[in-house]
Amino acid sequence: MNTNLPLSFKNLLIGTVLLSSSALAQEKKADSIKTNALDEVVVTSSRTEIKRRHVPQSMTVINKAVIDMTSSQEVTDLLKKNSSISIVQYPGLSSGIGIRGFRPQTSGLNQRSLLLVDGRPAGTVSIATINPSDIERIEVLKGPASALYGSSAMGGVVNIITKKSSGDIHGNVFAEYGSYETTKLGASAGGNISKKLDFDLSFLNYDRAKNMKLGNGNLFRKMLGANSALYNYTTGPVEMDDKRSDGLRRDYTKLNYNTGSLRLGYQFDANWRLDVRGERFVAKNVESPSDIQFGNGQPSTKDIERHNEEATLSGNIDQHHLTLKGYTSQENNLNNTLLTVNGLVAPYASYKSTTSWKGIQAKDAYQLGNHSVVFGLDYSNASTSSQSFNPNGSESAPYSPNYSLSSGAAYIQGQLNFLDNKLVINPGVRLDLITYDVKQTPLLTTYAGGKKTNPFFSPSLAAQYSLNKLFTVHATTGRAFVTPDAYNVAGYSEKINAGKASVIQGNANLKNENSISWDAGLRFNKSEWGLTADFTYYNTYVKDRITTQTTVPVPTETTPSGFPISSRMTYINANKANINGFEAEVAWDFGTLAAKDYSLKVFGNATKSAKAKEVTILANGTESTKDIYNVPNFTSSYGFEFNNLKGLDLRLSGRYVGKRKDTDFNDPKFPEIVYPEFMTADFAASYTYKKRHTVTFLVNNITDENYYEKRGFNLAGRNFSLRYNISF
């Protein structure tokens, strides 16, 4: 650690250690009560360390204290309960996120909201498998970020920051038990082994040994009148009952995983440092239920194994802060379909995939007086391969071809501060050379492999100006992009129903999807009152948007296997999409206002999607418009929290998700569905005894709502857990 850092910054670094010793925990609590968070939080999503109040972009920071008081089984829960982003979530460790009107995605290398761990690719296709045991904080950067990170950062970036401990060795051990015979066992330690060598070590075991039960109370659902989903058929709308599974014990929802990580850091001298980190995630026999429509007719299980490794060399030469990071990761998935034979469940391996990432990031953050400029070079390569199998064990054609994406990029990002930091300007630009390589894949004969390299230029500009001590105006604009994935280009699948096939087929002529976005907002900060607020309007215009189009084939058309085709879905570049809306984030600490030695904070954040539509120009010149799927018209999280120096912490929080649309792929007519709105609420109470022993009681889904992020895959009803933690 740089011993020349100012005292306030040293305290911040100490205070944000994931699992602190008792003395540090009390110091952190006292500091959080007396200090306004916006002034002191240091964030890194702009690819350099900077105080949050000097960042023009809209950003949500989820700190360690909030993470500890949030009932969760995976990182997805931390995000959806503490920010206003869009979520798609399934019970079996599969989920995805969407920011600012871009639909959330659960698979593929090409997503529209980028997921990072410590600024590098997370090494997974699903946010549900991120290690939750050693997170220091989560930064949600909203708006286009391709000028910083390249492809996929169209809606924004989620950057998960892991802990980096120093000082005396400290840590904790905890055990948690709750509903559905759920146990969590974990341990963590970190600090300096010697003057130059420091470390972080963590381990977590999660086991849900009993199938979860869906909600049956539904107080909020009744208040909202949200008892049914609306199916829009060509013949007219039809209401579908959403009370069909109230109180159901959901089979095939058991879950077990183990995860752990180790970081070693070595301080060579006052200027140079090396950090090496490894992480492993293992989940065996993860149960995935059928869509409720099929009961227990189509369950599956899967094994997930992932490992991540990275090494970072950092140092200072005069005004240059240099960083060289190399990373690699691999995720293996094995899916088993469960068949019933003579009354017995007989699993067979139906699908397996391997996805890997590797890359190098080189960066020079040059300090010039009150300004800084970041120069960087990135190289990344991501590849995926898969195999499908028949019940007899023979191999069949996979759903998607094997492919890889590689990118070489150069970028420049400025942090320019004028008028004694009243005016902050962030210009940036990045050039990516992207190679898209679709490989010829055994047994998949419905496409021809190919390789193509194209450049993409991503400029951005952000600025903020402090009108006075209370109000700051901020605005950003930028260009962003995402490349199509292999399934969009060359995938093929068919589903047989009543002797007819519904076909989904790729399009080899797809272009990169790209966008121009801008936003403008007003930020308010009154430290003496403990009040912060930010209101932002955003607007995005998307060109060559990748979406789907369904056609009815001629009656004589059949699949290669001879089945008549009832409908065909393919991917197209819609001519445009328009997305705009409003964001708000407010926090008010009444303890600060009253000059008390406690914190009593009310908080809330919300996103109102005013428009999220894609427009396709049809062959006859007319426009066809539809909503972007899985994007709610309104999303918010809110609540209050209390903590004091006597060791008591309380948190009551809620979440509201408005109506959103989707497609029912189980229906051969692929109807559009309008999901009903829903609300949930959580509660947590924690007490620390003698500065070492902490008991935490958590209630998830207080009112026992039967709700879902994806229709047919409802999530758990009311459940409880009790955690005991001892720090050392």
C-alpha cells in the first residue's frame, strides 16, 4: 500500500474490507454514521480510481454493509434488491441483467450489459455463478461504456470489486441456517503475513437440501390487482391465471455449490506491487424445474465448474501509474435431462459446453497537475464450444456452432478538472478490431463456418458542473456496440408439437448492433443534512438492432427430418430502436441531520422506462413496432436502514417491478405475454455483541408473494434464515 496516501483514503480502504476485525468494524460504523458516502466513496469503473462525486456518469454503488444485510442466494439477488436494473432469473443458477432499456440475457458471449470482476471479464455467461463470498462492493455504471470497455457495454457496466486486505490479519467464520433446510458455511481471512506480503482467503458452501415453496400470501398482488398475465394472440388477447401455482412445493429446486478464492499480494518496494488471484466455483447436480405449465414433465440437472486466474503488476514512475493485468478463465457446464422410464427417473447427459476467456490489459494513468489521462491497450479472446446428445448416448447436432470472439483495442480516457474541481470533463475514445470466427462444427450442417474482422470506433464525452455547494448538473454522450453471437448468425433448432415443427434459425447477414446515447441530470448533495439525490433523463437510439421475426412458411415446407413447419423465427437487424426514460436515486440520513451518533436512512432508486421500442421496416416500406422484451415500465427498490455504535443494525427494503413483455416459446404460436406487476419486501436485523459476535436474522419475501422474473419459473415464497458470525 502506498504509505503517502492521505489519512481519509487510508481509512476508506480499511473500512471497505469485506470481513473486518471487531475494531475495524466499529471504526467503519462510526465513520459511516458521521460521513456522507458520496464524498468519500472511491470507484474504479472509469478504469481509474476516482471519488464518486467526481464521476459525471450515473452510478449506483452497493457497499459491503448493504450486501451483509441483504437476503440472497446469489449475486443476482444483491443487484435486483439494491438497484433498479432489469432482471431475468431462473431457480437453477441462471440469470441475466439489463440496464437502461436493454433486455437482460442469460447466455452468450455478446450481451448488452457488461459484467466485470475487478475490471476484467467475469469469466461466466451467467451472473448467478459469481462468487458472493468476497465482494467488497458492486458498482453499476449506467449508460454507454464501449469507449472504456468495447463490446457489450451498451446499457452499462456491472463491476464487482473484490476485497484487498492489509494490516493485521483479521477475518471471520459464520454459519447460517434457514428455510428449506438451507445452510451456509463460510470463512474469510486477510491481512499482512509480513511487511511486504498480504493475502485474502475465502470459502463458502451453500446447500438447499429441500425443495422450495412458492408464495401463497400475495398481499401486494391483491393490492395491485395483478392476478393474471395477458397473452396477445393474433385472434385477440387472453388472460392466463397467475394463481395457478400458489403455495406449490416446487420439485427439482434443490441447490448446492462451493466457492472459494485466494489472493496474494507482494509489495516489492514503495512503487511496485504484484497481485495474484485465483477463484473456483463448483456446483454439482443443480436442479432446474420445468416450466410450471409442464409440472414435473421436463426437469433437468446440471454441473457447473469454473476457475478464474489473474495476475496484476502495478507501479509508479514519476507521474505515471502503470498496470499490466493478465487473466484467464474457463467455465464448464454439463446438463442432464431427466426421463421417466418405468416409473423411475433416468438422467442422461443431453448437453455440455465449455466457454473460456483470456486476455491482457495494459494501462498508463498519467497525472498532470489536477488532470489525469488513461492510455490503454486491451486484448481479449472468448470462445465457446458445445455438444448435444440423444437419450441413447449418441451425439446429435448442437443448438449453436462453436465460435470465438477476439478483440484488440486501444483507448484514451481523460479526467480533466477545472475551476477547482467545479468543472469535470471526461473525453474518451476507443478503437476495437474485432474478429468473429464461426467454426465448422461436427453434425451441424445447417450453416457454413466463416471468419471476419471489422473495426469499430467508440467516442464518448461526459461532463459535470457544480452550480454551487448543493447542485451539480451532469451529462454524457457516447457510442456503443455489440456484435451478434453465433446462434444469431448460424444457429438452428426445432421444436416438435402435435407433429409440426417450430423452427428458430440464424441469419448469416446480421450486422453489429450499435447505438448513440445521451443523458442529462441534476445531482443534489447536502452533507450536513445527510441528503443526496440524483435525477437523470436518458435517451438511446439504436441502429441495426438484433431482434427476432416470426413468419408463417408455405404449407409444403418441411424440416430436414421431414416435419411440416408451422412457424419460423429468425434474427434480423431491426432498422432502429428508441429507448428513453428517467432514473432517480435518493438517500436521506436523519441521524446526520439531527447530529446524532446513529444512522437512520431512507433510500430509494427507480427507473421509469418511458419508451423501449424497436422498429422494423417491412418489405412494403411500412414500419412494424414492438416493445423490447423483459424491460419493465417501472422498476424501483426502496426502504430504510438503522445502525448505531451499540451494534444494532436494521434494514427493511422493498422492490417493485412493473409490467413487461415476453414471448411464450412453449406455445407453438409464440404469443406475446404481458407480465403483471409485482412487489416484494425483505427485512434484516443484526446485533453485534462485545464487538466480535454478530447474530443476523433475515426474512426474504415477507408477505409470501408468488412472483416470477420469468413466467413459469416462479421464485421462493417467504423464507427465513439465522446467521451467527464470529470475527477475529
